[in-house]
Amino acid sequence: MTADLALIWPELILTIGGLVTLMLGTYAGDRQVGLYQLAAMVTLAAAAAAVLALFGTDTTVFSGTLSVDSFGGFAKLLIYAASFICVVIAPRFFKDAMRAEYPVLILFAALGMGIMASSRDLMTLYVGLELNSLASYVLASFMRSDERSSEAGLKYFVLGALASGILLYGISLLYGFTGSTDFATIAAALGGELNIGIIFGIVFVIAGLAFKISAVPFHMWTPDVYEGAPTPVTAFFATAPKVAAMALMTRVVIGAVGPAVGAWQQIIIFLALASIILGAVGAIGQKNIKRLLAYSSINNVGYMLIGLAAGTQQGVEGVLTYLLVYMVTTIGSFLIVLQLRDDRGNQIESIPALAGYSQRRPGLAAAMAVFLFSLAGIPPLFGFWPKYLVFEAAVNANLVPLAVAGIVASVIGAFYYIAIIKTMYFDEKSDTEFPRGTGTVVEDAVITASALWLSVIGYLFIGVLAALSATAAAVLF
Amino acid sequence: MSGVPILSLMLAIPTVAAIACLFAGDRNARLIALVATLIDFALGVMLWANFDIGGAQWQFVESAPLFGRFNYALGIDGMALMLIMLSVFLMPLCILASWESITKRVGLYMAMFLIMEVVMIGVFMAQDLLLFYVFFEAGLIPMYFIIGIWGGANRIYAAFKFFLYTLLGSVLMLIAMIAMIREAGTTDIPTLLNYNFPPEMQTWLWLGFFASLAVKMPMWPVHTWLPDAHVQAPTAGSMILAGVLLKLGAYGFIRFMMPMFPEASAQFMWVVFALSMVAVVYTSLVALVQSDMKKLIAYSSVAHMAIVTAGLYALNQQGIEGALIIMLSHGVVSAALFFCVGVIYDRLHTREIDRYGGLAVNMPAYALFFMLFTMASIGLPGTSGFVGEFLSLAGIYEASSTVAFVCTTGIILGAAYMLYLYRRIVFGELTKDDVKAMPDLNPREWAILAPLAAVALWMGVYPESFLAPMRGDVTTVVARLAPAKPAGDAHLAAGKPKPAAAGHGEASGEAHHAGGAQ
């Protein structure tokens, strides 16, 4: 037991850090925003350091309910990094509405997501998922006085509760028909003939998880929540929980129900193609940049699922690389959305107002163009590479029709990305002024760094990324 | 020359200059772009001068395992050399052509052109399949901006159509490439060139590549993006589009499809022939009725490219050499024709043919150059067009006389629409007042047209300079194709010499000797 505790340092640090920040908030009042922010940042950095220190260990703790391995480590690093940035960017956005609860909730959400990414038992899976979800519901409605934010929170909560119910139902079926909640035991029990109960269990579990990664047809909440939630929270939703849920999905699909390929593969293929196509088509008519990014995230999840559908180590490597590149792109684009303010300091979210943006803020427009072309997967931008990896995995797993369908649908996706670029670059200037000085040095540095990395420089890291994702993915096979 | 990574240098200089242009003022951006493209041209000349004809197939080879899964591998053969020369030759002329006509966002414009140059020569240099794909696709981005920002009235439609059309084709090629890499276990192009893919797999791979390259080429019926893109693009954009971008498709044909999938190439020969025959006749007829100068030249480009595809798929030495020469010739001539359109467009701001007439009177130098390029486009002996068309038609004839017959009508129709265009613009009465007021060529326009004219004539009079570096590579491709190639219908055989008639044998024999001794 004590030995087990030494292996879950990241979780311990987050728990303690979260509680300390909460106490600070209770006693120091809401004014000391900088203090809570700092506490949360230190906690996340320490947790990330702990993950790094444990990187390479491959073991399980607490009677095999939680794993400590490189796969979880990889996912946790991404989750903590995304949470870190979402803490950093918050105060400028919330101004006076910034409260101690924000960093605390982010910390607890990060803790939950860490547990999701390293769970290897249906019980820990559910605990992690709910810890994350409950924190997220509150975060979505963080702007209490704002109608859209409250609506987003409520919608997220109702649909999230429904998804949790579906997931729990699936979990109980799996447990009932295999006699265990442990992933490895479930996998062993699936070796023979599948009975209808197990298939139902698999379908329900995957459906519950598909809600969390917002794969079609469980995506309906995404555009509304993305639009309504405060922008830093949207940035958070678009990155960290996606990583956690995708990692969890991979663990469940490969680790728990892996042997029943016939049962899960066609579901994943359907989710993948439906997400790619609906994400792309749904984005076309959007006039709000946050809604558009919501559809873009649905679309990108579809590509990750192609890698997962392959069900091979190569496919999982592709998923992990995709998560990393997608996270960098998404954070970069949301940082730019945060900077879209008119001369009165109001947040601008409408896409038509971006007309001629490249002439008002050439640097930001160029970075946004890089992010969008990268999301569309056009080489030489680095967004091409993870797409290539998942398609390669699909072709190598003899899923050529899936790869062809996915890649052809990517052209539909390219349409709406280049349509925003058209608005920013080709159209005449709109009436909206975009004064300079809207971003802090840190924000600008993050935007610049991610834009540079996503242009050709990222290609130099392919070797490192391949080694990292291979180490992480190998754990599952 | 060993030690200097001249190919990398040629990629690096425009890249650095492009970044500099983004931050420079209008005037400086023009200068930076011109200087950078001229340096690249000088490097290109050095490349040609140091190219060892008949030496190793791949020269100036560089390779560095920079990208983990694939290599930064560069190298050129004779065909790539010639196409790189075409690109670096046209680039400074394009920059000069936009010197005065582009006035807004000059820095971005020049940066886009320089990136375009990097991408184009990168395509010809790449020796790694994935590196090739990255360069090949990357060209979409700068061209999208060039058409979309500095194009004509309907530029946004044209930019979208160009981008999505060519992207749709390219992605299928990517799937084919993934399958190839899986099968052969390497991304190295020289290795893949000698890898024998199973014939039934070749069929699918060929179709995947064809989907992409036929759009890029462009072949009928997927050519419709081209007239839109050309008409809306700024003058220099059309020059580079017609001059080099259209050659990427044909380059892909001869670099990948023919040597890598010889069985499939033989199998699909008639598909290519059929599409080419339709294209030659159909697009020539369409060109005949255009009232927009740029559209007319755009359709003529489709017709010329159709002769290129037919020549390539004759699968013999003459046909392929001829197709390559047409590619080079069309690169120079169509760029020049688009510039000729640009010259009068800058003066009158319309592309309507009917708005002009009688330019021979007030713009004699312009009329002369325009005449030369019109003739080169038709294929008049002495100009570059003749050499390519003659060679490729001879090659096509060897493969099929029917195809040769149909393609030759393209030349007649080509003469019809080009001469008709020339008559309407340059000859006739000079009646319109605004046309009367148009001044003749200025020194900048001279500086652009003169080199283009010189090269068109050089290629027409002494094509061996251009053919010699490519001959060995064409022979290699033909040798790869030989086992699969179907027999042509032109059973060529050396004629029997007529037995010398008694009586005047002495005299003619002497004459023959005298002739042979010269």
C-alpha cells in the first residue's frame, strides 16, 4: 500500500495542491487571484515533473485497478500541459469575475482525467470520469451571470448525466457477463463466442465514452457547450478532456474488449466516418468561431478514431501523435480567439467580423492561417503528419476503404478551414477594429511557438515523437 | 562541386528571402524577391553547367535522416534538371512582371511567389516519396493566396475551386503512396523506381496516382479548374501556373506512373489516349470561340498538355522526348503569352478580345513578340513548339496512327485559334481611341519578353542542348516499360535500297562518296 502511494505521486500532488488552493481561496478571499493561479501552476508543474520521473515504469497499483505506465504518462503530460495553459490565460478573460474556484476546478478535473488515462478497471474508469465531469459542468457555467454560460453548463450536465447512465449500464452488463471489472480479466473472458449481453455491454460502454470525445452521433452537446462556455474553459474542453477520453477509449477498446474485434471495430469505424463527415459538413454554415472549432474538434476526433479502428500498435501511436499535434493546434487557435477583441474590449466571436483581419493583425492572422491549414492537414504544415500516420495504420490493417473514405471526406473539411482564411485574407476589412496589445507576452509567445512548430519545424521532431508514442503504445500490446 | 549542397542552397535562398519579404516595405520586398530569384537562377545555371551528361543517373545527391520516418533526400536527373531550369528561369521574370501591376500587400505577394519557387523546385528535387508529396501539396497554399488576394473579380470562386479540386485528386495519391511504402518497405524514390509491384496492385496504384496527376495536368474532363484559375489569377500567377505548375502533373507521370507501374501503364494506355484525343479536339474547339484572351490561352494549354500525355503514353523514346520538349516549350511560350496578355491588360484593364484591334500600328514591338510566341504555340518550324510536337507526334504515330491522326488535328485547330486571336488583337483597323493611346513596350517589358523569345528560338533551332541531359533518363524509362509495352500499329522497317541502275552507277557512286566525306 505504501509502495503503491509512491507510484501515484502525480495524483497525490494534484489532490494536495487542489485542496491547498481551495483552503487559500476560502481564507484569502477572491481578490488574491494571482496567488491561486500561482498555486495551481506550481501544482500542475510538480505533477508533470512527477509523471516524468515515473516515465518508463510499467506496473499496476491498488490491486490492479490503476496502472502506472508510459501510455498514461504520455496522456497525463498532455493533460497537465493543457490545464496549465488554461490556468494561465484565465484572469485576463474573466477580469473581475475570476475566482479561486476556477484553478481549483481545473486541478480536480486534471486529477480526474489523469485517473481516466491510467485506469485499468471499470470502477476507476468511472470514478475518474465523474470527477472530471463534475468539475467540467461547473466550469462550463462559470460565468454565473451570463445566460449562455449557464445554459452551456446545464446542457452539459443533463447530457453528461445521460451518457454516464449509458456508460454505467454498459459497465454493469460487462461485469455481469464476464464476472469482473478488471480490463485484463474481461479481455480474457471475451476469447470465445460472444453472447448478446457482452455485445450490448461493449456497445453501451463505447457509446458512453463516445459522448466524452464528442464523436457523432453523440456530439450534439459540443457546439452549444463550446459556444456558451467562457473561452478559456472552451479551450480546456477542447484539449485536456479530449486527450483523457481518447486515452481511456483506447485503453478500453484495446485493453478490455480488444479480443472481440468483430464487435467493436465496426462501431469505431462508423463513429470515425460519421464524425469526419458530419463534423465537416456541420462546420460549413457556422458563423461563430467557437462553434466552428467545436465542429472541427468533432471532425478531428473522427481521424483519431481511424487510427483506433486499425486496432494495431501503429494505430495507437498514430492516435497519440494526433492528440499531441491536435492539442498544440487547438490551444494556439483558442489563444487567438481570446485575442479577438474590438476597440471597446468586447470579445468578438463572429466569423464575418474577421473580414480583413490579416490587414489589421498580420501576425495573428498568419498564425491562425497556420493553425487552420494544419487542422485541414495540408502539408507542409505539421497537421499533415498525424493524419498520415492514422491513414497509414488503417491501410496497413487492410482497412483501405476506410482510409479512402476518410481522406476524401477531409476535402470537405478543408473547405471550411480555407473559408475562414478567405475571410481573413481575401475579404475587405470589416468595421470591427482589432486594436493591438490584446495579448500578454506569454500568450503571444505560446502562439508564436506553436505556429512555428506546426509549420515545417515540427517535421524535425518526427523521430522523437515516433519513439515516444511507440514507447507509450507498446504498453497496451 | 562536391561539398557544396547546391540543391539545399537553392531551396534555402528563396525561403529566407520569403521571410524577409514579409517584414520588408513594398519597394524592398520587390528588390529582395528579384535578387533572390536571380541568385537562384545563377545557381541553376551552375547546376546545368556542372551536370554530367551521361554520368550517374542521380547527381548532386544529398540525404539527411532529418524526419525520422522519411529522409530529406534530394537529387536530380536530367529531366528534373531541365524542369528546375524552367522554374528558376521563369521566376525572376514573374517578379518583374508584377513589378508595377501589384500595388497592395507587396511583401506578402513576393513572399508567396518565393515560397512557390521553393515548393516547385522541391518537387523536382525530392528523392523521397513523402518529401515529394509534402512539396507537391504545399504548392496549393501559396497559389490559393495568389489567386484569392490579387486575382480578378471572381477570384474567390476560382481560388476555392483550384484548391479543393486539386486537393481531392492529391489525397487519393497519398493512399496509393502509403500502399507502395507498405509493399516496398522504403520511401526512397530511386529504389522504388526499380521495385516490381505485383501487376494487380499496379492497377490500383496507377489509378490512385492518375486521380491526382490528371487533375494537376489537367486532363479532360477534370480540367475545368484551370480556365477559372487562369482567368482570375494575376498575370504572374498565370505565368507560373501555366509555366511550371502544369508540368508537375506530367512530371509525376514520367517520374512515378510509367517506370513504377509499367504493366498498368500498358494496360491503361488507351484510357490516356482516349482522354487525350478528346481533350485535343474538344478544348481546341472551345478555345476557338472564347472572347476572353486568358481563357483562350488557358484552353490552349489543356490542348497542349493533352499532346504531352499522348506523347508520354506512346511509351517510346521519341514520344517521351517530344513530350518533355513540349513541356519545356509550353512552359516558356505560355508564360510569354500570358505576359503578352498582361501587357495590354495593364494598359486597358480588360481581357475582352473585341476591345482591342490594330495594335500593330501603335505597338509594333509588342506585335512582333506576340507574333513570335503565337507561332511558337502553333509549332512553326524554327520555334520550340515545332520540335516537341514533331517528336511526340512521331512517337505517337509509332504507337497508333489513329491517335496520331486525331492529335495532329489539334495542331491545325491550334493554328486556327491562335492566328484568329492574333488577327483580332493585332491586325485590323485601329479605331478605338483608348487603344490608340496605348504606348509600346517599356524597358521592363522588353527585359521580360526578350529572354523568353531567345529561349523559344534556341529550343527551336538547337533542341539538342535540352534533349541531351534528358536522353539517358528517357532511355531508362523506356527500358522499364519495354517488357509490358504493346506493339504499335506502325510496323516500322528499314526500306530496301534500290539496286543501282546500270549505266550511271559510277557517277552517282562518286557523288555519294563525296557526300559521305563531308
